[in-house]
Amino acid sequence: MSNPVRAGDGPIAVEVEAGKSYWWCSCGRSAKQPFCDGSHKDTGFTPLKYDAPETRTAYFCACKATANKPLCDGSHSRT
């Protein structure tokens, strides 16, 4: 698998807690978007760790095309 699966057409808003780690799905196959559920096995993809710097709403990329992984940069509107 050379390209990730597009898991959505917009960002996924998640309330994150300061100091907590989250594992973003980079392959797009997870049923628990935007987070990893282990579906990447045998794809060549690995989840990306995100450490929340503060408690807030974070907007995780679902289209998997962001240049600001794992957060949305608006790439979904250009791809």
C-alpha cells in the first residue's frame, strides 16, 4: 500500500488533554478515526504519536494529505 486511504473529507475535532499522547492513524484504514486501531498491519504505514501541548480542541486530518501531520492544514479542500 503506497498511498493512504482517504478516511474523510474534513478534519475530525477531538478534545485533547495536555500531556496526553494520541496515536493518529496514518494509513486511513482504522475504524476508530482519527486514531489507530492496528489496521495498518502489512501496509507499510505506522501510526504517528501526537503529544497534546495543552487541553483544547485539536483538528486531526482525515484525508491523510496534510503537510502538518497529524493536524489538518486544509489539504482536504485541495485534493
